[in-house]
Amino acid sequence: MITVNYDLIPENDLVQLGLIVLQSDVTLEDEFRQYFKDAQVSILVSRIPFENEVTAETLQDMAGHLTKSTSLFPLTHSFDAVGYACTSGAMQIGSEKIASLIQAERPAGFVTNPMQAALTAFESLGARNIGYIGPYSATVCQTMIDHIEASGFNVPHAIIFDEEEDKYVGRISPETIYQRATELAEMAGDEIDAIFISCTNMKCISVLPKIKADTGIPALSSNMVLAWDLARSSGIPFEI
């Protein structure tokens, strides 16, 4: 047996991103691989327990698991940015509380979530009137629309799938999302400046460019805006 020397990769060799993803999510990690395929970035993922049924109560319950989920990242790891990957959960828990719980457990230069990122993206695009597409129940979707409007935007048109089980949300086809988005754009006419497709479990990445090309309206998804917000905070080029 021979003992040999070795070299270490510098700690700052790559931008360090962390994601806390719902136990039920089958979409976000696949889409993030595509969004960051050309970036010099390390993405580590932890999961957070989540019941299949999407209600205000189950969404709020995740606050009690955030510290544990964050603790499952490597012990000595620090992040340039961390994303809590649930749009409706972030709305229920609150961005400040999410950031506080995560940063108390692991060093992170920036913490965001899809709801916070969406509002920032609307502002960046100069979009005041938002067409909303959500997979959730009418109660959850209306609460989210109210939150968007309370943040200074208008939601004059909305389409929902009224699905309460996340296992089905992750199987809604991109073709369905495209069709409903174009229907929303036709219904809204010039009354909307952007379309927001809410939920990290919605498979949107393949149809967002086509929605924009065919309707002339920017189409944003929860995963796109989360990736954009993490990227911009870390100096990674990313256009929406």
C-alpha cells in the first residue's frame, strides 16, 4: 500500500446553488438541468416532505420541515443562493420566514422562491397585467391571485385546472399547457403583458418559447423565474 498526494478543487470553483424541492415534485430537477446546462454551476438538491393533496394547510405545514430539509445539505457547505421550490407554499409561509429558516441552518448569500422570483420578473419585464394559469383548486389559485394583486399587479384573466393532487399536476402534458396558454392569450387580447404558469411541477420548459412566439406575450413558469432569480443573484447570464 502506497500513500500518495492529491490536489483539491478550489472551494469557489463553481457557483454553488441549493434547491429544496417538494417530495412530490417530478419536474423541477429535469428542467433545471436544461436551464443550467451551459453554466459553471453546482446544484445540490434536498427534498421536503409534502402530502399529495395541495391545500392551504398542507402548504403551510412545510414551514415545520424547512430547517430539517436544509440540514440535509452537506454539513460544511455554503451556497451562493438557495431556492425553496414551491410557489404556493412560499405564498403561504412567506418569503422572509423561508429565508430566515434556511439561512439559520446553512450559509446562503441569497434565498428566493418562485413566488418572490415571479414578482421580481414581472417588475423586470415591466409587466403590470398578468394572465395566470394554475393547476390547483380554485381556493388555492384565488389566494395566489390575491397575493399577486396585493403586490401591485393586476390579474385580469386566469385559467385553472382545479387539480388538488400533486401526483397528477406533474403529469399534465406540455401540449395541454400550450393549448390553455394560447386560449388565455386569445381571451385576454391586449389586456395582459405576461403569462405566468404557476407550480414547479408543471412541465413547461419545452413550450414556453412557442407560447411567446405564437401569442407575442412573454410566458413565464415557476421553474423559469426561480432559475432566473438564482442565476441573476449569482452572476450567471440568464434571459427571460
